[in-house]
Amino acid sequence: MTSIPVTVLTGFLGAGKTTLLNRILTEQHGRKLAVIENEYGEVGVDHQLVIAGDEELFEMNNGCICCSVRGDLIRILGRLLKRKDPLDGILIETTGLANPAPVAQTFFTDDEMRSAFRLDAIVTVVDARHVLQHLENGDESVKQIAFADVILLNKTDLVSPAELDALEARIRRINGVARLHRTKDCAVPLDQVLDVGGFNLSRATELDPKFLEPEYPFEWAGAYDLPAGTHELVIGHADDHDHEHDHGHDHGPDGHHHHHGNENELDVVLLPVKSLDEADLSAARDQAVTLFAGWESRLKTGDPVIPGAALHRLLLDQGNGRYPLKLATGGHYLVFEQCGEEPLHIQVNGEPVRPGWQRDYHPAHEHNDEVTSVGISQSGELDGKRLNEWIGELLRTKGGDIYRMKGVLSVKGSNKRLVFQGVHMLFDAKFDREWGADPRTNTLVFIGKNLDRAKLTEGFKACLT
């Protein structure tokens, strides 16, 4: 018997959930759905639709059934299962402020529920005009975004396009995998909300690639080809060559400035590098990661910078500074820079040199109590036993902080994909379709707070055979 897809609908009061529900209950969409109201006495659905207050189940004219749960969710679901004509889906609405986890977890804990239903997606409706103030002061709205598989950014007509872009970037930081639809009056095709397979990370490429990149303690690196001699490292516009020689790295809309709160310091590492081959560049990058974690030498304007295994903290004067750069030999030099407010130049004989290669890196967020997403993508086959132990241990120790986990994994000894998902401590894993021609890769996503990307990646890699 095929399981009935369940959609959990959540979102703050006034975000527009009711508009969506009323559409589902009145439009001729040809699906037999049960809509379960979890509003505890508050009539969420348009009261013209819900007349007889005592009966638990109402038939709607479009074949839908409307229920209000004042009792137990499992009991209502049991009643729905006994009906003659099978349902195409179930939609459960949770109260405005409620955290959707307990409702979602029902479908992992009870055996009958697990076999009869499958949790298809948690859909969160967000009010574009008010979500920012909710995010600033409340944990609940962050959780609702963290739990979501689909986010409807609603009331988009009330904010400017630039504000919407910024909002979307903010939401992506919290939840890197939800599908996001911008809507007005929740006007989306219902197949973007119902039976979307939200828990089934079908393709690794659905992940935002940024979100699979490791985080680095620097945001930019540039390679310069320099002769031997004494040159000058210039920060800021300490000269007349004003803006034209900017090395042009832009630090993104939310400008992370990791100056330990101090705008007048800039951390840099300068390493000689044999060539610009990928192997040499990545060896230098790994060395820079270690150096950024170590002790820094503090240099004030005029102090010489000597390339090598050291972290230089440049002490700036109102964002400006000049430091003699002493090179014993000519060749390629890599500069790794933590996000600076001001442009960085290297001048040879008073003229800025352009970097011959440059790259932006995905910066580490220093507030690690924020809710963020960590993605892992690795080829290879997993040892099922080790995987189980690792996830079990993880949920025991970190389950409260991990809101959602989902993944598609390649397990040794099986030609099927292991699709697994978790809501807090509860998780469910089942084999679905065969890999077929798809490359066997493991894709795993964690959404939660205090997530340590490096540690999670390491723990996961230890499960590979």
C-alpha cells in the first residue's frame, strides 16, 4: 500500500497561511485532501466554510475534508485511514507560534503512522514585511525557517526588490536547502506545496553550492608576481591613485567584517608559492588556515612585513596603513586577507601591481550560536554500522541543537539510495530507488545552532569504508 503524503503548514499569525488553506479547501484542484486544523479553538479557516462546530470531520464541496484537532492527532489520522475512498494527501496546520517539530515527529514515532503516511514537507509561510523583526527578537520564527522544506516568502508586494534580496540571503544563511517561492497572497501552484518530496533530497545539486563549501577564516586571496626588493603593502587610500586600482573584491551584501569588533585592524598572511597550479594554491590555502588560527604579530604603519609562516595583524590609522614589504627573492606571493573595509594594494616603485589570480572564500561566521546550515558532499561508500553509531551519538549529544537533518547516502552493499531525514532527535532512514546511472555520492545537510562544520565533516568521513 502506498503511503499518504503529509504536509505540515506553519508560519506566524498573519503571514498568510489562512489564505493558502482557504484556497486548498475551495479550489477545484481534483485532489482528495484532509486538512487538519491545529488551531485549538481559534478558527483559522474562513468560518463560512466551517459551520458545524461539534463534528470533527467536515466534507468540503471540492472533495476535501476539514478537521479541527482539539483532540489527539493520532486519533484523527486513524479515523481518516478508515475512510472508504483513499486520500491523496493530508495537510496539518500548526498554530501561529508553534514549533512544527512535535507534529512532524508523530510520523516517526508511531509504527502505524510510519507505514500509512510519509512526511512530505514542512511548509513555512513567512511575512516578508515583518519577518526581520521576528528574526531579530524571536527564536520561534528562526526555528520555523530552520524546519522548513518549502518557504513561501509572502506579501512580497509590500517590500522593495532590494529588501527581498537581502531577506532571501538572510533566510538562506539559516536554511540552505529549503525551496523558496516569492508570493503575493500565497498564490503558488499547489504542486509546489503538496507532495513535493521535500524530505527527499533527490539531487545533490539542489543544494546551494556556497553552502557545501568549507568555511575559511579569510575571505579573499590574491597572487602577485613580484620582483625581489622592498615594496609597499598599502591599505586604504593612502595615496592619489584613488579608486581605479581597487583589487575589486566585494564582500557581499551583508559585509562580514571580522575585525574582532575593531575596524582599525586587518589580518593578513603572505606566503611565497611555487606556482599558481591548483596543488600549490591549495597547499598554501591549508597553511593559511592554520596560520589564521595561531598567534598574530601586530604591525603598525611603517613596520616591515616579511612573507612566511606568520599571521600579521596590521594596525591601521582610520582604515589606512603603509607597510614596507621585504622580499628576498622574486616570484609568486599569495596574500590571504580577512575581510577588510578598505582596498589592499601592493605597490612596486610606487605603482600598484594587479593580482594575477584571485579568489573569494566562503567566510566563517563567528556567531556560532546562530542557526545555520552545514552541507557535506562526499563520494565513497559508507559503513552502515559506523554511520548508525555516529548519527546515534550525534543525536544524543546535539539533538536539541539540530533542527533538521536530511541526506541521500551511498551505503556499502546496497545498490539503492539511503534517504534519511530527521527532526530533532528522531530520524527515519529508508532505501528508495536504485542509483542507476547516477554517481554514488553522499549528500548530507544539517540545520541547527552551534554547528561545527569541521567536526561534522570529520565525523562523517570516519564512516566511509
